[in-house]
Amino acid sequence: MLSNSKREDAIQNLYEFFVHCMGLVSKKRLLFFIWLLPPFSSEGSGVEAFDSTTFDASLNWKDIEWLRSVTKLPVLVKGILKREDALKAIEAGVDGIVVSNHGDRQLDYSPATITILEEIVHIVGGRVSVLLDGGVGRGTDVFKALALGSQAIGRPVVYGLAAKGEDGVRKVIEMLKNELELTMAISGCPTIDDITRNHVRTVSDRLKSML
Ligand SMILES: Cc1cc2nc3c(=O)[nH]c(=O)nc-3n(C[C@H](O)[C@H](O)[C@H](O)COP(=O)(O)O)c2cc1C
């Protein structure tokens, strides 16, 4: 069976995390935490074992159709990076797609999501929602994605959660909101609907302007 996951940084960080934990928590708690994870084996680390049991490499478009048939909830497919896949997702009956490279943690040289958002938005042509995540660190990133046609933008709040719990999550969201509002104000956009394609300039715009 082919594997579709190898998170080198996660594997590395988990080892470091354990070393860190050794100094922070009682042995009893640490053992409990390790017990929650799949066991280490000669095949690799606990993270690899977790990945191989959680991620099914045989997943395909027919599974989306099946999922569609068993729920009335909106079905969104995450990880779309190509126009062809956007069309396949629509064919499979999804309600939306998330342009995402999963944080670029799996495959070197994946395109930055913001660079392909516009062509996906164009091919989708309003038939389903288009969302984006990846590399959204500031309110200006949210602004760019909205200008290029994304309807919602994802930003993991787990780092805020890890640093400061509930307050950390609130802080991440507030920070992005404040930065977005400032960007909108400076760009002359009183509302989200006022953010248009003309507010950003992409590499292809630059190339076209040189012709
Ligand atoms: C620790 C961690 C675990 C993640 N696990 C998953 C996952 O199981 N499935 C998935 O689709 N994306 C996963 N992601 C990717 C995020 O959902 C999201 O697509 C990505 O972090 C966005 O990129 P950014 O980190 O540059 O904002 C994970 C990201 C991180 C940091």
C-alpha cells in the first residue's frame, strides 16, 4: 500500500517534545500521554503509526460521492491545487473547495496557495464556494485572498491555543481582524464587499503590463 503522508518536522518535533516534557511533567503524566499515542515500532515513530492508521491512501473521488449521499451537511474538499481537481470536486457534488497545500508540510515545491487561488476561482465560476488556507499570517494576507476571490480564509489557531489556551485563540483571531480592518481602511474599503480584484497586483499582472 502506498503511503501518502510523511511529516518530517512533526516526527522530529515529537522527539523534541518528549525531551521537553521529561523536564516539565511528572513521569506518571508523561507515561499517560505516551499511552495515548500509537506505539513506536520498528516501522517508524508513533507519529508515522498515527498517520498510517488515520490517513487512508485509497481515498478517491467516489468516496466524496458516497459522503455526499450519506449526509445533508455541506461537504468541502480540502487540498485543491489544480483546475482539473476543482472541476472533479464540483462533479462529485461538493459544496465548496479549500485551496490548500496543507501548510506545505508534506511536499516540497507545492505552489503557494495564494498564487493559484485566482485560476481556481475562475474555473469554479461561482458554482461552489472557494476557501483558502496556507501562509495566512497577517490581515494583509486575508485582504489579498479576499481580493483574489476567496470567500473565507483559514488560519490555524492551534499555536495560539498551545501558547495561551482560550485567550491565545482569541488573540490570534483579534490580531487578524484588527490587521484586516486597518488594511481595509488604508485601502479605502469600508466593507468586505468593497475589496475588489483591483486592490491587488499579482506576478501575472506585472508580466502583462510589460507586454
Ligand atoms: C500540526 C498540524 C497538523 C495538521 N494536520 C492536518 C490534517 O490532519 N489534515 C489536513 O488536511 N491539514 C492538516 N494541517 C494543515 C492545516 O489544516 C492547514 O491546511 C495549514 O496549516 C495551513 O497552512 P499554514 O500553516 O501556512 O497556515 C495541519 C497543520 C498543522 C500545523
